[in-house]
Amino acid sequence: MSVLPPLEDLYKSHGAAVLRRARDLLGSESEAQEVLHDVFVSLLQKPEQFGGQSSVMTFLYRMSTNAALGRLRSRRTRRRLLASTHDPTSGVALQSQESRAELRELLGSLPDDLAQIAVHYYLDEMTQGEIADMLGCSRQWVQKRLDRLRRSDEGLP
Amino acid sequence: MKIARARAETCISDLRLDRWALGELSVDEARVTEEHVESCPVCQARHAELDRDRRAFAESAPAFPSGPKTSAPAVRRGPWGWASAAGAVALAAAIILCIQGLATESRPRPTAGTRTKGGPKLEVYVARGGEVFAGTSGLLVHPRDALRFSVSLDEPGYVAVISVDGAGVVSIYHPRSAVPDRLGVGADQALSTATELDDTLGAETLYGVFCDEPVAPTALRAAAQRSRETPAFPPGCRFDRILITKVLP
């Protein structure tokens, strides 16, 4: 069984990425900090969750994605995030605030597998191969899910 | 609605950029990544952005969690130590309730959807000894008082709070992240961060800075450091200020 580095060191080195992604997914600094807290408390309590099959950062990406998606689904006010930030023009690059808000709205309504694909493809901007490695599946499986995602929401390239 | 990637699939993902920065890539992977970043302006920009984010985290991250949140009202100190403690969350929530309940007496209040005469406004609320009260210019505060802010906007914009204290030290009170949040038009919008005052006594100026574009808080701090009397914030930024004086109890 692989062992994580001392968690406080891990927090200092890897915490920024966890917080950043949670913030981008949730659009809220306070909720992002809660995800950061929850991820590392979970590791404090059960460090054996990390089995060493991936890099530490890859593992934390998965943990933080799952934690943030869980919050998005239970969030009652996700429509509020779109208020006053919706830009009706097309082709807005994802790294803009408006596109993040659009993605959050979409994620809240997707099943788990499609939501994860959407996060890794549109937010983390991973290749299909990277996503396959992350999720432990085939590239063809990822491609099929992307196709479904694009069909389920018009306008996704 | 259209969501698009900012980078092509031939570019470097955030995951790979993060792993590269932390030395998790193999020698070959690192070499390929470095060669691509050096030749791709889009990936260079993203790499620089992630680097700034890591440095901002290193400067002002929440305290490392020691365990699950409890219901005991324990307030811990640290850069934002008490922002993650259950007691501090309860206190901050009390401040939010106060923001919703208190009426300010010194300036006219804007309403949602209307243009405010005089521009955006900053309000400050103080928590001390279990009590919360609204502050106005000229407010006397003490070391260890907790401050929380609300803003009223007449136009959507990006919001930051910058402080210049009695020693001339400029601090970013809000946001803690590298990029400010964008808020819409409305009155009494509570900001997410809370600040515990340090021991530096004397006059302190709190600037609420309201920008059309997401200006990095560090750039706003630099503007305040260059000219503390009247900071020359970037074009597209307006400000409101509150003067407070920190004295011993």
C-alpha cells in the first residue's frame, strides 16, 4: 500500500489545486474552502484511501471533483449563480466566469459519469486519454460519454 | 449557451501543469511539457496563472484542518484560522444576520436593480465579545475585533477590500483568492471573508474597491502601497472608504 506524504506537507503543496478547482466548480470561496477542509479531513481519517495507483495530484483531483459535484447537486441556489452572469453570446472560452457558471448549471443536472467527464474535459481541459487514465477506463468509453454529453446539451463543441 | 475549452487537446491540461509544478512527472514527461509550454502562449499564460494561485495559497491559505468540524464554539487564530472554526463560522453567521437586520443611518441605501446615487458602498460590521454592531467612518475598534463587510452595488462588478493601517501596511481583507468574485446589483451583499484585527494601533482606512474587470487583489494592494493617501486604482475601478481607529480596550 502506498503511503501519502505527511498530510500537512501535502496540504501546503497540493492544497492550492484542490481549492482552485473547488472554487471553479462551485463559484463560491466559502464552499470551496469547505471542500478543501473535507478532502483533507477525510485523508486524515482514512489515509488508506490513496492506494498508489495514480499520482497524488491525480488522486486529489478525483477526490475534490467528487466532493464538489456532490455539493453542486444538493445546492438549491445554483440557478442564482447564473443571474447577471449569463452571456448569450456564443463561443465564450471556458476560463471566463460566465462559462464556469454555465458549466455549473449543466453539472447539477448530469448523471455522475457525464458530470465527471464534463469537469475533466471542459474545466481541467484534459485530453481524452488523460481522462481515461484518471477514471481507469478506456479512451473509447470516454469518447462515447463525451458524445452523449454533447447530444444532451446543444452548443457543446 | 456554449461552453468551449480555452485550450486545444494538443495543449497541456491543468492536471499536467499541476503535476509538473510539483515534480510528479517523469523526466520525459517533464521535458515534453516544458518544451510545449515554452512554445505555446496559451499554456504559458495558464501556467503563470496556476503559479500565481499557488503563491496566493502559500501566503494566505486556511489553516490546516486538525479534524472534523465540531459544534463547540472554539475560535482559533491563524491567517484565517477562525474562518474555518465552527465558532468563527457561527460568529460570522451572526454578523450576516446583523447585516440583514440592522439599518445603517449614515448613507442612503441602494435597492436591487436601481442605480445608486454616489456609486457602490462599503459597509463594515464588528464582532466583539459576542456582540455585533454596524460601523461607520470614525469607528473605534480594538485588536482582536472581527470585521466582516457588506457591499451595495449599483452595477455588477468585482469586489475587493483593501486596508491601509496605522503603520502604513497594506493588506488584502477580501478576497482570499487570486481573483475576486463578481457580484450583481444589490444592497447589503455580505462578503465571504472575515478578518480579525491585529495589534497595530492607530488610524486604518478600509477601501472597498469595485472594478468592471477581475483585477488581481495584489495589483490593488500595489496601487495602495504606491500612494496611500488616495490610491490610484486601475481604470475601471471605483472605491468607497471607511476610516476606523484601532485603540486599546
